[in-house]
Amino acid sequence: MAMIPLRRRELLAGCGVLVLMPAVALAQPVTARRLSLRNAHTGETFDGPYRDASGPLPDAMADLGRFLRDHRANKVGPVDVGTLDLLADVMEAVAQSKATVLSAFRTPETNAKLASKGLGVAEHSQHLLGKALDVTFPSRLPDAHRKALEMKRGGVGWYPRSFFLHLDTGPVRSWELFGRDLDNLFAPGVRGRLRTVADRMKLHRAIARRRLSAGR
């Protein structure tokens, strides 16, 4: 019996991951795109192409669905190709070959829990839709912030004290949390040596709690 070849969309559906493909994302790349990512919470990595001229690669989307899952609930959510393209374009614009992912898909339960801790989490966050990534780079993060703003392809959040950038493909908007003072990026007494990602996230949570207790 002759085998009927599956179309790319059918293969993606068979992966068990909802892949969001907005028109702008489908129209952009004409060559293969790749990402090299590390998950700050699980230590897992993704390194390779995620789409080609025909669209998303099914195996890569399945891997990215697991990689970008809500690690607190251990649940896989949708993967928005447009958000991956935005991240890849920002990385290319500032010559960064690797990124560390701090947050991606969130379940409503996780989002509500983070919001209850006063971490500046939006009730209707794009993270709930798999359309947002919080990332940091080894260098040039302020440059990445400026490039992302220039692209005007969604939301851009800048967290200089915690040294990470929020990118999403929701409505075009921008915000900055806790001002531009970069002093707290550095390890105490060691000017020039950056805090670790874990230290920066811990600091960010502490600042958020202080602001909440002060009624801000």
C-alpha cells in the first residue's frame, strides 16, 4: 500500500504541542532558523534549528514544548513561533549566540501564585498563551532591550536590577521595573563580577516584596 505523506501541519499536531503560527511568523524566514537556549531552572538545553523555509520543524517544536514548559507544574503549553522568531532576531541583532530562559509558558495556577508574591506578574500575562519569554544573555542585554523596542513586534519589559528582558508577541507596549540603577547586578564588594542568575532572581523577589509591603 502506498504511504500518503503527512503535511507539516499534521506532523505538528501529532507532536502533541499546540504550535501558534501567526501570519507574520509564517511570512518571515526563508532559510533555517536556530536557537541555542538553556533553562535556568531545569538546566535543560535546546540547541538546533526550530524552523526552515516551510515552517516549524515538528521534532524541534516537540522538544521546545517540553523545554519551555511550566516547570513548577511540569505542564507543556503552546509554543508561539513568532515569539521564537522575535528572540532569534534580537539575539542576531546584538550578536548573542546563546540565551538563558528564566520563564516561558505558565499555567494559570503558577501565574496566580507568582502574582500573589508581588512579583509584578500580569493577571492576563502573555506567558499564559505561550507567547512570552523572559531571557538573559551573557552580554549586551541593554543593547538587546533597545533593539527589541525598535522592532515594535510586541511587548518588551526591561528588568535592569534583575538583569533580564521580557519579550512577547502581544500588543506593542513596553515597561521598565525598578528603574535604571544597575548597581545590584554586581556581587557584593566585587564590582565587575555579575551576580548569578539565581542571585538576581532572588534579589528581584526581595525588592518586589519590599515594594508590596510599602503599598506600591
